[in-house]
Amino acid sequence: MRTVLVTGTGGAGRTTIAAATARAAARRGGRVLLLSADPLDDPLGIPVGAAPVRAGDGLWAARVDSGDHFREELLRFQERAATALELLGARRLAGEELTELPGSEQFALLHAMSRAAESDWDVLVVDLPPLRQALAVLALPEQLRRYLRRLLPRERQAARALRPMMAQLAGVPMPAQWLYEIADRRDAELALVQSLIQDPATTVRLVAEPGPSAAGALRTARTGLALHGLRVDTLVANRILPGDAAGPWLATLVAQQRKCLDEWYEEWAPEAPLYPVGHLGRDPHGPDDLDLLGAGPAPEPFAGGAAGPAAGLAGGLADGLDEPGPETAPVLWPVEDRLADDNLLVWCLPLPGAVKSELSLVRRDDELLLTVGAFRRIVPLPSALRRCTVTGAALTDGVLRVRFTPDPALWPRAH
């Protein structure tokens, strides 16, 4: 399955571009699902609920209902924990009195993505929240699985027969079996979403309206995406004004957009194609407008080079369909073997846009705690590096190179 995760700066039209991308992909054949987390915007012009509904030839659409998901999950938890709640004298909550709590939208979106991953879609287009929130959502499965492994380690389940004895010795109750079963189910669901996000056929599509504020947000997000190993397939520059716009006020905006487009082309190409989408002169709504956005043609080329992929928003979404798609290689963090020359192994972490003053590294056991500005990730070390000690690091040309020296007490010696 080919998956496109659409996000961008706030108010840039990412929901509309996601819908246009889904329609463009559906026209090329196969089964396409558009999954939206936006409870208000409805660019397809049809009512959409939690269950997929047909929205055109080969196209289905569904909307994440975080309120229903929150109520279902809490009611199910009450059923599983009924005995413990009764011992505490707790009164159960009824479904009609439950109001979702902040943060439930993220878990509802992950649940919807896991259900989509289990189905037989050829292309999945996910309309994510704005950039900062989207990065937090995409990082959540890996983070939560790490917490579950630390708080409820699997090896403890093997000792469930000893829990009564352990409870008497420790003087505190041991976790009940149902708690481990819930953790297992959650881990399995999170693993499915994590594999979907990290799949080589999954890419991020960024949407932004050219301007100074968007340029700064994209520059920051570029580093965060690289930190989490996410690959950008296209940068969609939305709402481009025509070059012949009349009046000094519009001419100033046109010049600002063209300058920003040239800068984006220099910064992002050839890593990710730049695809400008022209302003329709109105708010896009309905299938006809979406087809205009998805198929182009884009505005006239700018000084930096070609306007974008010739296939429009459907470019690169043919994996699994009739024609071959582009290379979808995963983002790799290679280890350079310099043992023969310098007795070093060098772990290369591409972090475009990273600033040395905002970079922090901490080695803890077999993990590396990596902080870049507002973003943080805890990653397990490759097996060879676990038998080494960190001896230095350097950030050069957007690549962080962490140097490791083999630990003589752990590294196998040649005889």
C-alpha cells in the first residue's frame, strides 16, 4: 500500500490538497482512501463519517471521530477493570456523560490509521493536523511502545503464576493479567501504525503558502521530519497568484511569492520536487475544483527551474497500480566502518537544517537520546555500536556524525 501523509503550515489548505491528491490518485486506478482528521472542512462536498463512504470512482473517504473513539475506549476499559473498580467503590461512567479529553484526537487518528493499514487499499491519503501537531502524532507510536516495554516488560508476564507469592512478599498487589493483556493489544496496534509510518512506501507531502512565516516553519519541520526518519515526496506551494496580477498591492505579493519559491527550490530540490498550485480566485470546493488543483497545469515556471512533477499531485502514487512508481527508499542512518584506519565506527544521521547550538546527545545504555531544537527522539543503537563508547560528534553539511570506539571489554578480539 502506498501511503501519503499530508500536513503543512496552518491555514495553507492542506485538507484541500489531501482531497485533491486522493482524487488524482483514484483517477489512475486502484482503491484509494482519504482519511481526514479535520472535523470541519469538507472539500469533497459530501457528508463523511467514521466508516468509509464512496466519494467517486475508486475513491472512498472517512473522517476520524475522536469523541466516539474516546467513549468506546473508556467504556471498554471500565468493563475490563470492573473488579478493581468495584473494590475501590467507584461508580461507573455512562456513555452519554462522557466528554472527550484533550489529546484524544491523536489516539483516535492512530487507531483509524491502524484500521486502514489492515484493509486492502492501494493508496491511503491521510490529512494530518498542522506541522507541529502532525510530527507529534507520527512520533507517538514509537514513544508509547517504548514506555510500555519499560513499565510492563513482556518477561514479567512469564512470572504471573508467582504473582500471589510476590504480592505477599512485597506487601503490594501485583499487576493483574488483564492489564498485561490490554498492554499487549495496545502494543500490537501501535506496532501496526509504526510499521505503516516507517514503511518505505510511506511519504510526507508538505503544503504551504509561500511567504516568510511559512519558510521558517518549513525549515524547522524539515529537521524534525529527518530526525524521525520521514521522507518528503513533494512540497506543494499552494495559492500561487498569477504573474500578471494587476495593481501594485498584488504585484508586491506576486514578487514575494516568486522570491520564496526560488528559495524553496534551492533548499528542497532535488530532495523533494516543488509543485506550485495556482490560486483559483475562490475557495476550492467540490470535485471539479479539486480536479483543477490535482491535475494542473501549475503556474508558469519560476526562476529556480521546473514547476513540479508532470503528473500533478498524483505523481509518485502509482506504487501497487499498473505503472511503476518512483523509488521509495527508506531514510537510512548508515554506520561507516573506519576500524582499519582510525579504530572508529561513525554513525551518520542526516539532519538538514539542524543548528549546532540546538543539538544535544546523551548515550544511555543501548539508546541514544537525541534532541534537535524543539524535537527529541530516543533511538536504539545498532548492535555493533552497543559494544562501543561514544568518543565525539560533529555536525557538518547537515549530517551529524557520531564517533564510536570499540570497548575492549566487549568487542570480540581476533585470534
